[in-house]
Amino acid sequence: MTVTCPCCGSEVPEVKLDGLSYVQLGPSSGALLRALVEAYPRALSTDQLVFGIWRGHNYEPEYASNTVHVLLGRLRRKLKAHGWAITALGRGKQNSATPAYRLAQIGKTR
């Protein structure tokens, strides 16, 4: 289902989670959230998120991982108002690998 953006009039996807009101997102942010929702409560690596956003397309932006991090920041701000967070896992000294990200309800541990 899509809704019309009040700013530009384009169609944008709607995403709904338990406890989360409808949030209007652009196509890339909507695909990112969809990938996180489908994996919930598991975490996804940056590479998995890149695939989740651009799957089905014949291209991958040159700076895809940077784009994912920008989208994660924007999405975090939108979801926080609805009681959800995107947490990063694996950012310690012992685990210097690229972090993985997952959805988490604020105030609930899983």
C-alpha cells in the first residue's frame, strides 16, 4: 500500500509494525525497514542491508554502504518517535568486524 507524499505528491510506501504507527518513507528507506522487519529479531550486516534495498535492480550505488548508514540514521530518528530503535551489534574491541543492525522496541529487551 502506498500513500501520497504531502510535499512532492509522489507515491511512497507505508510500513506498519506492531506498536508502530504508519510511517511514510521513501523507496530506499522503506526497503531498508522492510529488510529489518523481515529479519526481526535477527541482525543484518551492512552487505545484507545493501542487498535488501537494491535487490531486483540491475545496479548497486557506488557508495552503497555509506548510503545504508545515512538511511539508518534517518530511519532511527523516525522510528524513535514510535517506540522503536535500530541497534548496532559487534562494535567492540574484540569484534572489529562490520556491525550488524536490528530492530528493537525501546524499553523491551530481547
